[in-house]
Amino acid sequence: MKPLHVPAALPTPADAPAPTAARRDALPDPAVGAAALNAIDAGIVVWHPDGRLAWRNRRFAQLLPDLARHFLIGRRRIEIVRRLAAEAPAAAQLLLPAADAGGLLSQEVEQEVLIDIDRPILVSHRAAGDGHVVSRYADCGQRTRREAELQQVITATLEASRSKTEFLANMSHELRTPLNAILGFADMMRNEMLGPVSPPKYREYIEDICASGAHLLGMINSILDLARIESGRVDLHPEPVCLAQLAKEARRMCAATAAQSGIRLGVVAPDRLDPIQADRRALRQVLLNLLSNAIKFTPRGGSVTVAVAAGLHSVSAVVADTGIGIPADHLPRLGRPFEQVANAWTRDHAGSGLGLAITKALVAMHGGTLTIESTVGKGTTVTVALPSSPPGVERADADAAA
């Protein structure tokens, strides 16, 4: 019988060119190749051309400790298959169907073998030259477990987010009910519906109560809006909307605040602008949020401008101010709930950090984009680009036409 050849590493293909003297000197020590194969996180078995087991790495015995005793150096594949079939029929699939026909592989053969209910093993066999066959065994169970653990983390994260959203919504409702009563009674006292308020100092307190209550109610409403958006309970109601007209309406609504702050507020829009399909209330809120932010962070004597322009299949609204600006490294944080860029100026301005998050979410629901450019000390420009129709509207129209 031909003597058994036990390779220290993978055999070289039969058609590989003979190494030159220089290449022979550069070849690694066989022990290095064996050490490399032993370091692989997969079981490796090399079969001799006559069907006998020529070599296996240490990981193979670690991967299949109950079956490795059958894989003895020099034992023929057909004998190993017979032993495996007698002990664990499913394990016999770990070897080639043509168990004793060495050198018949022309391409890699791969299959998944279920050793038991929790042990899937990915097996691949391939020809390695000179009739040798290399088998590789990898633990799919580890990958499956990692995927299951990742899915559990994702599920837990989504559940935590849902619980947070529900908590915010419930708490907001609980806070808004007594707050409405406070505001109602404070307004009655401010209007002296039941008689004069004295001493006069009390009127100042009443004004503070009304202003603080209105601010708190605005924050609660913002939390509710964000909770509804995150939970998917906000539905758009598209209708023909002229963005230029909507920008002028938003300007009128913010005019008093801008005048009190000594800020010039203007709108630049074409005389004629084709309407887009959009939710009027949502876009009005987008523009009001952007204008309110711009006015809040623009010093007296500055200006805020809304410019509306039409594209080929889209329309854009650009809100530019001459305010304090935002550092470039802080821009990525904007639009996250409760995120604010704090500096000496912004600390003097109240806000929850929800307005821009809501604005960004509403723009995304329309299939649009919101981008921010800013320079510290010069101002900020926010660009909202919207398609002519939000996602699904064009498709619905096409289906109706068909």
C-alpha cells in the first residue's frame, strides 16, 4: 500500500509551478502552516486521495467532541461513515456521499448538517490538488445564537422606545388637564371677571402665571406631537397647498413676536407657484417652528427671511436668519429630541429642543429633506425640500388612472 502522506498544511494544486531556489527559501516552515490551520475558528480535515484521513486541526475535535474519536488519522472515509451511521445517522452527512471516491470533486460542495436540534454545522468539501480533499466544519449555532441575541436587543430597544412614547403621551395628558384649569382661572383673574384684583402687584403675578402656563402647555403639546409621530399615529391628509401662500401666512402669525424683538421678517416668493400635494396643517407647523427658532436666536436689529422656490418636481422653503449661528461640530445633534446647542446666548432662551425634531419628522413624512447650514456669528440657513407629492400619493393617482 502507498505510504500515507500527512500534510502539515493544505496541499498545493497539481498544476502549481515548481518553486525556484529563491521561492523555496521563502516558503514557510510546515509547522507554521499547521499552526495557522490550528488557529482557524473552524474544523479542518484533509483527506488523502485514496480516501483515508490525512490530517485534522485541533478545532475539529473541539467542535465535535462526541464524534471526533471516529476521525482517526489513516482511517478511511467509508469506515468513518459506517461508524457515524451506527451512532448518529444525521452525523454521517458530515462526509461526502461518495465516501471512498477521492479526487472526484470538481467544485466546492456545501451543506448544513443538523447534528441535533441546537447544533447546525455548516460543512464544505473542496478539491485541493493531487486528489486531496479538504473539509471545513463551522458552527452555525454560534452565528444563529448571535443573530438571536441581536434580534432580542433590537426587540428590547423597540419595546423600550414604545414604552417611553406611551409614558410621555400619558404623562402629557395627565399634566395638560390640571394645567388647562390653572390657565383658565388665571385668565379669569386677569380679565377681572369676578371683580377687581388688588393689590395691583397681584396682576403681575397673574401675568407671570399665564405666561409660564402657556409656555408649559406648548412644551406638553410638543411632547404629545412627538409621541404621536414616533408611534405612527399621525396620518397625513394631502391636499393642494401653495407653499408661497403658506409662508406668507406663517409670516403674519410670527409678525408680532418679530416686531417685539426688533427683527425684520420677510418673505421672498414667486407671484405664481404651482401647488403641491401636502398636509396643510403639518407644513404650517414646519414653517412656524423654523420661523420661531430663527426669531428666538436672532439678536435685535437682525433679519429673518423665508424664500420659496420651485424645482422640476419639487419645491423648497429656505429660512435664513442673521442670528448667532451654530458651531459646525454641533450640527449633527440638531433634530434629535430634547437636543439643544447651549452657549452663552442660547442659555437665556427657553425651549425644550423638540421643535426641530418634530419639524424634521414631519418633513420626512412628506418624503422631503431638511438641511442646516450655519456659521457662528453670521446666521443659520435651513432648507426644506419637498416633492410635488408625498410618498404614496403619486402611486395612488397612477393606480386610479389605470
